[in-house]
Amino acid sequence: MQTLKEQWFGNVRADILSGIVVALALIPEAIAFSIIAGVDPMVGLYASFCIATIIAFVGGRPAMISAATGAMALVMTGLVKEHGLQYLLAATILTGLLQLLFGVLGIAKLMRFIPNAVMIGFVNALAILIFMAQVPHFIKEGPWTYAFIVMTLLIVYVVPRFFKAIPAPLMAIIILTIATFTTGIDLKTIGDLGNIERALPTFLIPNVPMTWETLLIILPYSLALSIVGLLESLLTAQIVDDMTSTKSDKNREARGQGMANIVNGFFGGMAGCAMIGQSVINVKSGGRGRLSTLVAGIFLMFLIIVLGDLVVDIPMPVLVGIMIMVCIGTFDWNSFRYIVTAPRADAFVMIATVLIVVYTDNLAIGVLIGVILSALFFVAKVSKVSIQQVGTNYVIEGPLFFASTKSFLQAFEQIEASSITIDFSSSHLWDESAVGALVKVVSHLESQQVNVSITGLNPASQTLFEQLNAGIQTN
């Protein structure tokens, strides 16, 4: 684990430059997500500034970018439509409180229940969603739009082979923006997405009634936002961990996301979380420390307040090209091989996760269903218990639990011997259903005058058995 000094000042030059690139990429994203949520573009921009700045200090993953996100915007559309912005700000504060509570309770432990197949599906679906979000910015926009996208991709992929002092995405933005000014080519710009006010966010208390009715209105949305936000943040943290070969404190990240959203709500921002697209841009541009996240937040407001007139003229095709680079870098291209080589169940879960996320446009639903499918396939796989008979000795092989008790019961329906031994040395009793099945077998055989001896129970199985059925003797 890096020291605090290393997290902040171990990569100063690259962190500053990468933070600048991220800030430029945040503007169109924040505006687009504001439009999705049904709020003014400044709500998303203020959220991106507040969250990125605060999470730099309190987050658990250096170099990860948090701001307003599409996944969160989709959740809040109903609240904004029915009750307005002030209720959204109140919901954002409550979302932060819930995330802070989840972090204190150690929600990161739940990450171990997300299978690798679901992780791959999540990453691939996110790459597809990021690309799909760019399509409206270039489809039917004319040949110059496509030309600038191609030129952007050439710069970000070719230039780093010869020159690495300045991040290639930043070079693409500067060079191609100057090119549009000097040539007069008519291209769609950031300013076409929405009005940008050159003003800092101000402290405010959401103008909503402090009543139980208000709480009942915002609580379902806040709960959904907190879960979606933490899920995306923790999965993004894991991806950045893998990209940088470093570790992060995911419980601290959860607490940090909560604190960031609490402050964010009091400054007029919509709820947000970690952004895999911008995080990938940051890492690929050389960002490794907390300074890169802080610079992204601060430079975002600098761009809006000081350079607002220039920022609105940045060509959208350039930023689209950079986001396409993110899609290419985010997508796990080895997953095509994974589909062929992995067990069919795992391949199915991965594909299902991708399809569900893309269809619903909701990362949380896709991941949740992916986890449930993985659990069902796992249960089906391990529920196969076999009974090997050697004379009057019956050796149980495989775990005995609620899903495998049926075949266990069927094996002892007809026993002709007067005395048998049931050997559990190659098995394990996992739950009450397993104990209940064993008791049922013993009772059934003893009613038929068959003497039953139970042997080979490991200590855990023995303890569970004795707790539930002290009347049956085992060896």
C-alpha cells in the first residue's frame, strides 16, 4: 500500500496532465447525464466538480475518477419528473448517508460474491454503453465528423509511440480544436449540448418539507442510487486495481462516496459515483495518484469559469474519438476466447450479464441477475451427491444440502439388509435440510427394522447434527 505522500506526490507531472484530460472529457458527459436526468446541465457539472474534488481526499482508490454518471442519472429520472430538482438534492444527501453507513458496515465484503464471469460481463457491457452514448454525437453528422474522429484515434494511438511527454488525448483536443478554428470547418461542439453558466456552486439546503412524507418519497430513490453507485464504484475500483497492479481500500471508498454525495447535495449537484470511462482515460493518460482526481475536479471548474468561451468550442468529434478509445481499452477482448474455453455456465452468465445491462441500461440489474444465475448454476453443479455401496456400507460422496437431499433420500428407499452403515467421511452436512434428510432416512429404515450406524461426520457436520438432533447416535 502506498504512503499518503506517494499517493499525492509520487507522480505529480503525469497526474496533473491526466487530470486535465479527464476534466475536458467530463464536461460533455456531465451535460449529457444531466439531460438524461431531466435537470439543468450545471447540476451535473457541479456534481462532477464536488464529487471529484472531495473523493480525491476521502476515497479509497487513488487515480479513480468519480462524478455524475449515466447509471445514476437513469435511476433519478422518475423523481425529477414527479417532484423536481429540490427533491433530487434531498435524495442525493440521503444517498450519501446510506453509502456512508454501508461503508461503515463493510459492504466491500460483498465483492467476493461477484464471480469473474459477471465482472467480465460488466466491463464489456459498460464499454458497449459508453460507445452507444457516443453514437448520437456522430451519426448523420457529415464526413468531417467522421474524419475528425479518425484523426483523433490516430493521434491517441500513434503519437505515444514517438512522444509521451504530453498525454495523447490532450494533444488531440488541442491540435484538432485549433484545426477547426483555423479552417472554419463546421462541427458540433460542446456548447451545442447545453448552456454552461460561468459560476461556482453555492451552499444551499434543499427546499423540501422536513416531513415523513418527504422521506418516504426520496427513500426508495436514495436506496437505489446508493446501491447502484456503490456497485459501480467498487467494480470500477477493482478494474483500476487490475490495470495498475495496486490495491485499494474499498470500504473506505464506500465511505468516501457517501461523504462526497452528502456535500454534493448541499451544493446543488446530482448523485454520482465512480466512472469507469474517465478512470480508464486517467490511467491510460498516466494518472496514478490522488492528485490526478483533484486536478480533474478543480480544472473542470477552471474550464467552466475562466475558459468557458473556449471550452464550448471544443469539437464533439474529438471527445467522441477519445471515448471510443476508452471503449476499446475497456472491452475485454479476451472474452471471445473466454466464451470458447470457459465452462458453458460461466460463458452463459457473462453473455447474459452483457445483454441484460445493455437492454436495461442498468448496471445494477445486470450484475444482480448475473450473480443470481451464477449462484443457480453453482447450486446445480454441487448438488450432485453420489452413494457408493460396499456391502452394507454406504459411502456418501458430495455435499449434502437442500438441493441434493432428493437423490440422497431416494438411495435409501429400499434396503434389504438388517444393518447398514452410512459413511460421511467424503461428504459434509451443510444445512438443516441435510440434517432433516438424514433423520428422515434413519427413521424410515428403523421403522423397517434396519439398524443404522452413522460414521465419518467431520466436526462441523457433527456439531450441526447434534444441535438439531441430539437423539440419534453417531460414531
